[in-house]
Amino acid sequence: MKKNCLIVNVIYFFICLSVYSYIGLSVVHAQTTPVPTPDSYDSFLKLLDIFVNPGTMQQSSFNFTTPSATLPSTAIPNSAPSSIIYNPLSNFTYYPQCDGIFDNIQLPNGCNLCKAGCGPTALAMILSSYVDKKFTPDAVVNLYKQNGFYAGCDGTKITDAMNIATQNGLKTTDLLVYDGRNNDNAIQDFKAYINSGWTIFALARYCAAGCRHFFWITNVDSQNNVWAYDSFYGRKRLPPPFNENQYYPFPQFRLAFGVKK
């Protein structure tokens, strides 16, 4: 009897642990400024494979390589954007979160848009491009506040961005999960979604210790270059889109969802 109870307790423990890790995925934040922040759920990804429907969660396992480049710097660019940028080739809207007119917008839970606002800024680009130009970064920050969603010095949550997108009439895919180390599965998924009319709201890390960052992927080319409207790193390489691969081995993808009208 004691042996049976022990087995039951062990099984129960691992089920609870996996549920905890799944819930943790919904509260992952992204910080834009490259300050190392620990990833809290690396050790739980294998448990997710056991207990979560694999149709809604995906992980990468292939070693993807690109030409080496320098890790991104936070230096202010020589030619900083001072206003909203519209790309005539795509009709998409680009907003910089720093060095522009939205830098000092205060987030509801502390810090400003330049410091920790990559999530709201990326979402503002999507909503302005697909729904209405009224969705500037300050307007989207207000949506986080109105919904009671966290937006502060620790960044924002990917599930909150998904909720705001759907609240405003956009379609989204299920949440896609990757291991953050190898990119090929993620990139092939993104390419397939983009070929079917989606674009990708992505969370990736930009340094070995964390440095999580949101950006909006609009294309993946035949050479697997990932082209994105990136409110922070992309502001130095205007006009958009920006080739994320030039900072190899970053970005390393963690979470994403597809979005379209």
C-alpha cells in the first residue's frame, strides 16, 4: 500500500509541475534593453511535451546556422527616427520605441516605452497596419492599462498581446513554443504561416542570459533570413523590415503566435 501511495504521489507531483510550467508560459515577460534576465521555464519544456497537446505547442531541434555578426549594441543611432514610418512596399506601419516621439510614454507598472515597451510597440505596429492608424504605441499602452495587464520594467506578456489582438478583431494562431537554442523548426514554421497569409508576433532572447525581446516578423526569405519590424534593433537599419539574422547566434526564439486580419 505504501509503495502504491508513493507512486501516485510521484505521478501527482510531475503533473502539478507540468501544469505550473504551462501556466508560467503565459506570464513570460520581455525586456528590450539587453539586461541579462534568467529564463524561468527551461527545465519544464520536456514535461510540456508529455502533458500538453502537441498540436498547440511546438519545439525546435535542428541546428540552424547563419554568417556570424556582432551582438547588438544599445548605442543611439546617428540617424534616429523622429516620427512614424510607413513602408510603401507593404503598407505596414513602423514605430520606434526609442529615439522617436514615443520614448517617454510611461508604462502602467513602471519604466517607459524605450526601456521596456517592445511588446506594446510591436503590437501597435500590427494593429496600425491591420486595423486602424489610431493604434499608436501610447494608445496600445492604454489598452494594457484598461485590461489590467502588466506592462512595466519587466516588460509585458505574450498572452496579453494575443488577447488585445483578438479583442480588436485580428485572428491569431495557437501559441508556438521553441527551445530558444536552435532556430530551424521555428523558422520553417514561420515561413509556412507567412506563406498562408499570417505574420508572426515573436518573443526571442538576444543574449545568453536572457535579454528577451518582442518583434513582428513579416517575411522569411529563401535563405531563411528573418525580416521583421523591430522597434528596438530595427530602428538602426531603417527603412523596415530589418534582418534579424545579422546578430547570429541571436535571436533565439522562445514563443510566438501568428496574426492576420
